[in-house]
Amino acid sequence: MATAAAERVPLRTIAIDWTRIGVTGFGGPPTHIALLRRLVVEREQWVDQREFEDALAACNLLPGPASTQLAIFLARRVAGPWGAVVGGLGFIVPAVVLIILLSVVFLGESPPVWVRGLGAGAGAAVAAVAVTAAASLAGPSVKRTSHRERWFVYLVLGLASAALIGRYLVLVLLGCGLIELGIARGFGDRSRLHSWALAIVPLAAALVGAGGLGALAWVAFKVGALSYGGGFVIIPLMQGDAVHTYHWMTSSQFLDAVALGQITPGPVVATVAAVGYAAHGVGGGALAALIAFLPSFLFVLIGGGQFERVRTSPRAQAFLAGAGPAAIGAIFGAAIPLTAALRETWEFVVLAAAAVALLLLRRSIVVTLVGAALVGLVLALAGAPVPR
């Protein structure tokens, strides 16, 4: 029987169990969701299956990392607000610390050739990972929709935006969501829709124009509060700013950062800590992670009691019906600049092999990236050219 609302699981138990998932959760959101279900539904029976599924559905309707929000919500459900804080930190902090430590090695000024080989090999496979992630989301999404023509339009808009104007992708995601919301409401709420858009644009312009920490804060905020469609949509949200606008890192270093986020346990959004490290060192990595994950805590702590209303809200579902396919398109589109970032012939061979492993042989992402990294290591030690 599920734990009654009045009962409280000790914070020490929350800290141990949620940190264990944060440390062992290799494989991204599907793994995190499975581990959380095994813990709270099957093993401890703190929550019943229906409530777990409802919470997951509500988290999928919110912007930001859904599996992180689910972990925070479940900790709040069984241990109260402090449980949400303790559980959320246990789930997130190990990944952030590991990403920053690895960034010191991989994104340093003069990493040794074997480190560069590892990074180049794993980075070469990242575009195939993006296509795989998008394909896994596209099938279920198009089956759910009742407006396939608009679904494909939103998908193409997201794809083109990620490939051509990545730093402004968030405006395209918001725009597609607001268009679909307006259609669902017969455009009766246009004044509110316009005020939403007009509120976000000056904020973005002010933060981006500020440069420095303001720009880093905006990039992290986009990742944590304005991303829809799964962890991989953060790539086009970060790449344009990190590589082309502010030159915090090279294209090869960005590929390394994305690969690090995939092969480490915990939430994929922790990748933003690598971008923060490249921009402003360890402090920048910590700041970027704080800003990116803070909205998830706020969504749950402030609105967690309304998750049932979110799950059944026609407005939320209408908005996601537009923003969701645009985000999937953006993940597909991210593969284009990721491929364009490759420089050496052997990297394209590794990319092709990774695509076969992921799309045809259905190998796991972590295993594929580790294998690609080892290939890069061997080639680098053998004297093959390695991008810096």
C-alpha cells in the first residue's frame, strides 16, 4: 500500500536512495524513470503505479528536464518540501560534480593527446546520438497528435531553427507552443499570448546583450526553464552561444562536453556545467548548474500540489502540442552543426559506425559513446590527427 500523505520518509533515507540513483543512473531519462519506479512503486510501495504515471505525465508537460522534476516531485511526495530539496540535490549534484571534474581534464588549455583522442572519438558519435534521441521521441509524438500537418510544420521549424539560428531556438519553441495554444482557444486569448512573448523577448535581449555572467545565466535559464522535448534539446540551445557568439569553447570542445553529459550518470542537463566551466571556470560551472536546475525545484515546490491539474490541463497540452514537435525537430537539427564540427576523416567514419550501432543494431548510447572514445584513443596514440 502506498505511503499515506501524512507519513514522512526520513530525510536520511531520501538522501541515500536518491543519491544512489544519481550516481548509478547511466542511460539518461529512461533509466532514471525506471530506477525511480523500482524504488517508490515496486520496492518501497510509497506511491502507487497510477500516481507515478500521473506525476510522470505532468512532468512531461512542464519545460525543463522531466526526469529531474519527477525525482524532485517523488521526494516531495514521500518526505515533504525538505525531502524535495534533499532528494533533488542527491539526484543532481553527483552528475554536476563529475561533469566539472571531467571538464577540468577535457576542456583544459593543453590536455594530453590521449585525452583529446578520447574526447574526439566520443564527440564524433554525438550527432548519431542526437538523431537516435529525436527518432525515439518522434514516433510516439506523431501517433498522439490529431493534427499531423501542423505537427510536421512545427517539426520543420524546429529543425531549421536548430541548424541555422540555434541561439534563438527558444523563441521558436515558445512561438510554436503559443500558436497551437491560440488555435486551441480560437485565438481568443491573443492579448495574453502576446504579453507572454513580449515579456520573454526583452529579458532575453537584456541578458544576452550583457555578456559575461549575464549571458551564461541566460543560456542556463534556457536549458532549465524553456526547453521542451527531452534532454537533447539543450544542445542547440547552448551550441550557438557557447561556440559561435561568445567563443567560450571550440566546436570540438562542445562535442566533448555533450559526450561527457551522455556517458556520465544523472541528468543530461548537467552538461550545462561543462559550458559554464568553459566560460568562467569552476564557479561558472556551478552557477550554470544552479540556474539550470533551480526552475525544476521551483516548479515542484510551488506547484507540485497542482500536478493533477497540469496533467489534465487543455492549455498545457495544447502548448506542448506545438512546442513538443518543434523541440523534436530541434534535436534532429542539432545533428547538422554537430556533424559540421567534425574535422578529421576518421571522425566521419566513427560517426557512420555509431549511426549503424545506434539506429540499426540498437546498441545503448553509453556503450556506443564509450566504444567511439576508445577508437579515438587508439587512433590518437597511433599518431592520427586529433582536433584541438
